[in-house]
Amino acid sequence: MQFTFEPIGLIRSPFKEKFGIPRQSSLAPAARAELVLLPPFDHPDTVRGLETFSHIWLQFVFHETAARGWTPLIRPPRLGGNAKVGVFASRSTHRPNPIGLSLVELAGIERDQGVRLILNGADLLDGTPVLDIKPYIPFVESRPDARSGFVDGPPPQLPVNWSARAEADLNARPTLPADFRRLVDQILAQDPRPAYQDDPARVYGVRLFDTDVRFRVSEQDVEVLEIRDAP
Ligand code: SAM
């Protein structure tokens, strides 16, 4: 059996590359994205009533990594990058069918030209093709008593400190969204480095909008060093 699916929309998000994207939706509530519906799905009728739901499920394609295929075992970052679990015991992007599932807050619906859904808490790369939208139904889908295996709660948070240089860089970029700083804080507090990297002197960069946010991570905190133009 084979099936062919057509994207019903495309994501516009601040995340221009995979590095730095939160490892799950809702982990960075300031990650605001838009889902722009594509014709013929961009008719206001397709979303009639959806605004009565605060959260929605998105099914999407891991388009950036889809061509890399899959393996039966993967190393979840949660297990330090060494221990392996089955692909179906993980939320890895490298799956037999490279389909992702994210729960996001629906902050609004714009119907002026086509249809755009305004989302908070996205973990989606800019340009991600979305296959389907479904409303989240808490009384059916919220199970606070469920076992969650090796994923025992939210990731630890590090304090994020801004250097004087980074503060000045931010102030020199008035066109960035008002909650840009909050977004940077939420992303970096989760320490986006790969599990096996632990060099406090190493400088990393996260691409957000048209910027390259330079930072380093010690055991105690994250320091934002500067904000450059994205390369
Ligand atoms: N919440 C989804 C799920 O459970 O299916 C995604 C979880 S996956 C572990 C999250 C990662 O997917 C992000 O950190 C980001 O690196 C990656 N990602 C997001 N959008 C992507 C895309 N379009 N193609 C490939 N990888 C993507």
C-alpha cells in the first residue's frame, strides 16, 4: 500500500535551521509561528469553529531530514546521547515515515488574505510542510497520570545571562519582535548543544529570524555573547 499526501499549509517560524529548535513543542512558549494554508485549503470554511479551541495538533513532514532515511535504534538526547531505544519509542525525526506531531497553542486566526493560523510554542523549522490540523481535546488526550518512560519531565533549565555587548546588539535591532529576548532566553535555558558536547569555551550560534545569536554554556549558566547578522 502506498499513499500520497499533499501539504495543506507551510510553517513560517523564526527557526531557520534545526540547531536550537526546542526538542518538543510548548518548551519555548515564545516561539511564535504561523501556519499559512495553501490553496485550495486556504478558504475560511476549512477553519470555521477552530478558534474555539486553544490548542491544536499539527501533523507535519520532517522535510529537512526526510531524505536521510531511518534506523531501528536511535539515541535520544534525554539519555545522554549514548543509550539507544527503538525508533518507535522515540520522537526522533529519523522515522520510516518522517512525520512529526506537535501540540501548539492557537493564538489566533487571520482570514484577511487566505488563512493564517498564529501559533505559540512551535518546534518547527521555517518552511515545514503541514499535512493536517486537528483540535486538541483535553478530556480525551490529557493524561497527567500516564507513564512517560525515559522522558521524566521538562529538561533542566540554566540561567541565561546577557553580556553588555549582546544587550547593545539587541537594542540596535528595533525591528526584532518585542519578545525576541524572551525567545532567546527560553531556547538557551534548555542548553541546545548536542548531548556529547561539553566545552565551556566553545562558542555556538543559533539562527533566529535574520540573526545569529552567539552564546556559550558553562555548568552554571548560559552567556549570550553577541547578536550578529545571520551568515
Ligand atoms: N513534536 C514533534 C514530534 O514529536 O513529532 C517533533 C519532535 S522532534 C524531536 C523536534 C525536532 O525536530 C526539533 O528540535 C527540530 O530540530 C526538528 N525539526 C523541526 N522541524 C523540522 C523539519 N521540518 N525537518 C526536520 N527536522 C525538523
